Amino acid sequence: MKRAIIFLTVLIFMVSFAIGCKSSEVEELKEQVAELSEKLAEEESVDQVEEVEVVGGEEEAILVLWNEAKFHIGEMATVYGPVVATFYDEAVDEGITFLNIGKDYPDPEGFSVWIDKYNRPNFFKAPERYYYEKNISVTGVIVEIEGLPHMEITDPDQISINEEVEEAVEEPVEEEPEEQSVEEVVEETVAESTIEEETQEQPVEEVVEEPVEEIGVAPTIRLEIIEGPAFSQLGDNTCYYRVKAHVTGDPSPAISFNKDDSLGSLGANISQVNLHSKGESFTLEATAVNSQGSASDSITLSHTCQDHIPILVKNDTGGTLSLSISGPATYNFSIPPGHQNIYVVPGTYNYTGKGCGGGVMSGTHDLLKAGDEWDWWCQ
């Protein structure tokens, strides 16, 4: 350290001296500086000690796409993908909430997240509704259950909603400049001093920024039914609609609805309207507003869903049952192990059931009166 300080002091003195010297004197000064530099280099090479910095830190989560989670069992990871199916029944499966990402359970390519009943109160909104059909990222340890990748979530901070997941881009690493010799430092210092003196003599013109005039476009809005009338499986004879607002304008307009039974879980531009009794109607109104103006649109929705009856499905397969039926209406159900009511329009249906580790069964079944039981088991 002392040698470095002495060397720096000598160098500063030489540079200052060189600026005011003649060219012949500068050349002689360069030779003296070169000799001194060689001596200092030899001495430092003898007692130089390399310092090693040890960098440590906590384990960081790796970024994993949902269909690659099965390759990272036991690892801390952030898994991302779309929630394609959810399930929660307080009376079934010990009240566990399931979010199935990428593919519905038990597809071997899928990935499942679960929240047990003790941690469910940590979530302000019902997870099975709030995260449904959202692109999410979940962080935790990937575990294997029945041969499929799972992750337990105990806190809402482990889940984030993303419109899309951006790929990480590595920034180019700047190369460190090569070390310069003492002679080059002296020459550059003299040259910079000359340029600085010339620059000070020249006047500097001030740059005046002209104000940019804001240009915008007034909003437009159009409402479209994207789902419904559809019967809710909650067992309360609810008929619901989902309506999307198609909006244009610059800057991007803010959208508001006069009713949204999804509480914003479907996105800022989609509203759900629940109708609870036969013949009930509601006029949904939406408004788009930006700095250039506002626009509104409305649509009237009516309860036209057919009456449904409860059918008790007994799933004794030991796993989730995927059931698709078509007849007077078309339905797709994902039924966990145990007993669960489904609600259908009475009639005769063609069905296809998938379960028992990949087995498929199809045929025709009558669902004619409330309380009928439909038994499923593995042969």
C-alpha cells in the first residue's frame, strides 16, 4: 500500500511538471518514469498476494415452465403457467383447494398446487375463483405425489398473476480496459489538458427543449357476451353471463361496470352477472374514460337457463375422475375422490369418463330425477 501511494504521488508530480515543460524535457521525463515503473513492478511482483472474495447467499428459486416441473422434484422453483381447472369443496378431500396448471389433474403432463384448509383463511378471495383462467407464477418446493408434480402454497405472497412471463435476457458484460503504461498516462494527461483549454475558450450553446403537444384519441366501447347463459354448479339455480368490453382509445381508457359478481377476478374488461330466479333480467352498463373523453354501452341479460337437478356422483376410483357428458346439454366435470353433487338438465346422456390411471369408459346413462346416484370405481 505504501509503495502504491509513493508511486501515485510521483506520477501526479511528473504529470503536473510535464504539462509545463518543453518537448525535449518531456522525453527525458518519460525515460525516468519508465525506469521507476520497472523497479516498482519488480518489487510488487515479489510480495503480491491474491485476495479471494467468497460470495455466499441463500438458495434462489429457478424459473420453470409448468410442463417442466416434473424434472425438478425436490428443488426450490418458481413455476409459471395458466390455471386451467380448480376445485374446492369444504366437505370433500379435507377441504383442500386445488389449482391445476397447464393440464387438468391427473394428466401426467400437468402441475398442481394445493392449499390446505388451515392456510386458506390467509387468502382474501376464494383461490379457486380468483386464480381460475389466470396466468400465474407460484414459488415453493416441487414435490411428487402419486407420480405427479405438486407444490403446497401457504401464503398469497407465493402466488403472482402475470399477463405473460418474459424470458430473462442476459446483459452484455463490459470488458475491463487494459492497463496503461506510465508513458501512456503522461501522454493522455497532456493531451486532455490541451483539449480542455481549447474547449473552455469556445462558447457553449444552450439547448432549449420545445414542449411536446399531447395527441390522444377519444375512447370507444362495445359489449360482447363471451359465455352464457350458463348454469352455475353451486346448487343455487344461478344462471350467469360473462361479458367482455372491447375498448379503444389513447391513452388507454379506464373501464367501469355497474355490476360484476366476479369481483374483478376475470380482469378489468370482463364482468360476470349472476341471475338467481327464472325470468329475472339485468341491464349491464359499462363506461370507458380517458383524457380525451368517455364512451358507454349497455346490454340486457335474462335468466333463460333450464332447471337443473342434483345427481350424486360416487367416485371410488382413488383418483380424480374427468367426466364429459352430452345430451339435453353439454358438461365437463372434474370430480375428486369421494362423493360430489353435479347439476344437470334431466335426460339421457352420452358420457366419457377418464380415470383409474388413464383408463377410459364411455356409454349412455339416464339422469332423470333429483338424487339419482352414479357410481364409479376401478375394475
